[in-house]
Amino acid sequence: MTDTSQQPTTWRKPGALTIERIETDAIRIPLDRIYRGSKYAMQNRCTIITRLFTQQGVVGEVYTGDTDAEQALIRKIIHEELAPALMGMDVFNTEGCWEAMKPATYDILRDRALVMQAIAAVDTAIWDTLGRALEMPLNRLWGGFTNRLPIIAIGGYYGQTHDELAAEIADYVAYGVIGMKFKIGGLTPQEDLERLKIARAVAGPDFHFMVDANQGYDLQQAITFVRLAQDAGITLRWFEEPVRWYNDRRWLRDVRLATGIPVTAGQSEHRIDTVRDLLASGAVDYCNFDTSWGGGPTIWRRVAAVASTYGVRMAHHEEAQVAGHLLSSIAHGSYVECFHRQRDPLFWELQLEPPAIQQGYYTISNRPGLGIQINPEYAARYRVS
């Protein structure tokens, strides 16, 4: 694994930045337990580190995604299809680079979502290389609206005792986040409300609560949960993926209209046309399209532009190291997300500098590009051979 944490930048004048080669490493960290949402379970924290080298000496290095079993397939696409298509191209030609990778999506006999994750890894590295060459943070290059965002944690997973749940919430308060996205949808609305009440009692009245069913409820269950929470005096900042996939666009809209609670969705989409239809149908108040699943910052910024025309605010599914720059670059950005230290050691340990969280806000790095400085020893410890 190449150590680029102290890589000198030799490019100093306007001109092409020629792509020379791409390297990747797969990272898999075994977690302390199985983390269960409404309809899924996770026992490893995974990511792919992508490094892009230019002939002029500028190197981009990023990490994206959380796919586990498919890591090898994604890396195979990067090295056998995307990298050959990009060799010799100019990093400044971000649109041309994305178009050069697009033909990899045309194979109808494989999962297109995996190809989009592969493209996302490389597209993110291209933008990081560009920012490093210009010695400019990407949030400034993309618009520079702010340099800090409110940050929430994602938690409340199933399989804990009440005391364990309470301890988890106390940790989030200690982290200094402004609130959390609480997992529901795996039990009845009544049972999920009792779990949320525990979290509210620990966190206090000023802590922001969102809820995330991960498509675990049907329409009536989702509406019932909101009404129960309202009767209990619990304010919900948003309801994420409240309903099941097979009628989600219409049911998302119905949850919005029936409850008055803002609805968030978009992370499960990896195509810009399906996100467009989600926005056009009036289904969401927040769009949390995931750059690492949907083709990279190039596509995320297009989605954000479309969302602004519908008055929909942008969020982002996880990936604070990239999402922070994207969300802070636009006027209609919202919360950046993180996990508990035990659920996502990458956020807390992979980078040389700890996350800058204070009084509920996350400050974006002012280093060039995404500002990522990967700890090579930590990455090597969990690299998948």
C-alpha cells in the first residue's frame, strides 16, 4: 500500500494533469457485534481506498462506500474497465472522465449498482486530485456556501437491552453531535416508540431526533408511528424511508401529506432518473442521495441542482468525509451523518486527524481536495488481501 499522507505536490502551473495509474485497497474491519436495522444486519465496516496518480506528481487518495461481499467485484471493475478507459486523460476534464467510464454501465447482465459504486470511487478520486492540484478544499471549489454543518449520529440498532440503548445515546451526547437518526421499522410502531422514548429521556429535549425505518413499515404503520410520537410529545425532524419499496414513491408522498412530518429518501437510488422522478412526484422534503453508491460527486451535484428546483433540501447517506464537502458547498444542504465509534471505526480512526465536532457542528477540513489524510498503519491492519 502506497503512503501518500506526505506526498509532495509537484504540479505548480496551469496545464493538464494526466492520469497515469489507479490503485485500490479494500478495507474490512470486524465489528464488536452484529448491527441490525429493520430488515438488514451488518457485522463488518468496509470501504475501498482509491488512489489516483498523475504524470505531474499530484496524487488523490480517498475512501468511499461500505459494501462488503462485493468489494472484489467493484475493484475488478475499477482496474479492468475504468482505469484503462481513463489512462492519459486530463483530471481537469471531470465531465469527459465520467463519460469515459459510462460504457461500463451498459452491461445488462450484471448489477449496475456495483458499476456505479466503482465509478463513484474513481470519480471521487478525480475530484480530490483536482482539489489538491489547485490547493483548494472541494467545498470551496463546488460553491463554498459554508464550512460547518450540523452533525447527527446514526444509531438505535436492534438487539440491545434498554440499558445498552441508553448507554449508546449517552455516548452520542458526549460526542457533541446535535442529534441522531434512530432506527425503527423492525417492530410494531408501539414497540418502536417505547425504544425511542428511552432515547429521548437520555438525550433531553434539545437533542434532534430523526427516525429511519429502512423501508420497514407499510403506509399505515408509518402513519401510526408518527401519530404515536406526536402524542408522546416527541418532535421528529424527518422520517427516513418510512415505507416499503414496492409502492414507495406514492406512499412517501402520502406519509408527508397525512402527517406533516418531513420525509427523507433517495439513498437507495443509484440512477439520476429515478431520483428525478422521486423529486417530481412530491415524495420527499430531503433527498439523501449517496455519492458513493450513485456515481460520485459529479452525479450528486447534478441531483442537488435538480432538487433545488423542487425546493427539496439535500442530505447524504453516511460518508461524512465526502458528504461534508458536498453539503457545505450548497445553500440547501442539511445534516452530515456519522456513527458510533464501535459501529464505524473508520470515521474515528482511519484519518490521521480526529473529526472536528463541537457543539453539534462538524467543521469541514480546509486542506486541499477532500482533506483526507489516511493513517497508513491503520489501513494496513485491516487491508483485505
